[in-house]
Amino acid sequence: MYRSRDLEALFRATFFQSHDTVLEGGAAEPLYRPGSPHRIVYSHDYFRSALHEIAHWCVAGARRRQLEDYGYWYAPDGRDAAQQAEFARVEVYPQALEALFCAACGHGFRVSLDNLSGDGGDEQGFALAVYQRAKASLDGGLAERPRRWCQALAAHYGRRDITLKRALDEIFQNPL
């Protein structure tokens, strides 16, 4: 039911005309490549990797979308506590959007601290921060790209009748 190639087609139908951007799977590591078209490349055929990389694209402004990997720093697995704290700080918003995308299509969600061989940090605290940021995004009104993507996902997966707030609460299963 949740196939990454469906996301590729849905993303193209939603954003190609307006943003000259495509979604592509099959990579060993995710990467954003500006060009014509711009390419959001996600890991292997992983559905959640595709949603996560789309979240980063939604966060990036017009200037950042002209830079490979949006010009951001990334420290690989094995980060120390200070690097992990910085990672968590910058990942709250993208993971909040990813959670909303999962809610929109009815897919399960769990935060990722992405540091298997290093200091993972406070997963429960991070999950709460992601949940609160997702709720705040809904309360304040989603920006145009995440709003359009949530609408496209909800329509494709037959979830127009459930509110994003309710779906978000369900996937977090009361994180407080």
C-alpha cells in the first residue's frame, strides 16, 4: 500500500510544474541536487526516507534550494553529544513536517535521532519537541508547500475525512 514509487508520481504531479523538482529513489544516501529539474534523492526505495527528504525540501527557502544539499552541514553517524544536540535542534522542524506527512497518508511515524554509533540524546524529549512543533505548525497554518503535500497525500491515500491534528495525535499516541 505504501510504495515509494507512488510518492514519486504524486510529488511530480503536485510540484513539477510549479517548482521544476522531482523525487527519485534508489540512492545509498539521500541528497538534494539543484538543476533542471531539481532532484530530491532519497535512500533506496524507503517510503519514510522519501517523506523525510521532502520535508527538508519544504523547509529550504528559494536560496537554499539552489545549493547542493541546501548548503547544510551534516555530521555522519557517530556524533558526540554536542554534535547530536545541534542535529536535534535543526531536525525538529523537518521531522515535524515528516510527522504531518505520515499523518496525512496514515503511515506510522517515529522520530529518528540518526546516531546509532554515537550519543543518541533524549529520544522522548526530542519526540515531544517534534510533536509540539507539528501542532504549532498546524495551529499557525502550514506554509504553501507542506500544505499542498499534505493535501495531495490525504487525497491519494483516501484520508480527506480525518483532520491532520487528529491523525497527528494518533501517530504520536499521546507523547505527553
